Amino acid sequence: MFPLSNWTELDVWRYIARENIELPDLYYAHQREVFERDGMLLAVGPVSRPRESEPVVSRQVRYRTVGDMSCTGAVESDAVTVQDVVIEVAPPA
């Protein structure tokens, strides 16, 4: 059995909040240079270069997963704390 495999993103963030787990800044929103491709925001970097038709913009974003930048897109976000992320991903009441 893999009990965590059934957890949602919200479940994970609530657990992090409840257990007061410290996370590196990397998990929170920062101003980053990004471009949009296929509805996703991608960071400008050595493996993800914008095409001529894809303008580079500076946006406040965070990553829902931390992985290789060639396969991880960003989401617009102002979340800079665990509680901010919990509020951001929780469905409206």
C-alpha cells in the first residue's frame, strides 16, 4: 500500500502546515522570467528557451512540484508561506 499516493496537493500542504515542516524558499512564489507555451508558464533557462513568438515576461510564480525545469511549469501565485499555499489551493468555501 502507498497511502500518500491518494493524497491531493491540498492534503500534502495541510500536512506540512500541521507538522510545521520547514521548506526551502524554492517552494514559494518568486518573481521570475517566464514565457507561455501551450497554456503553461515556463522559466527561461538553458533547456527551456522561448520561441520568437513567445515573449518573456516577469511574473510572480511558484512551482507545484520541484523537478527538472524542462518538464515543470509554473503557476501564478503570491504564496510565500505554507498557509498562503493552503489558502491558494483550497476550494472556495
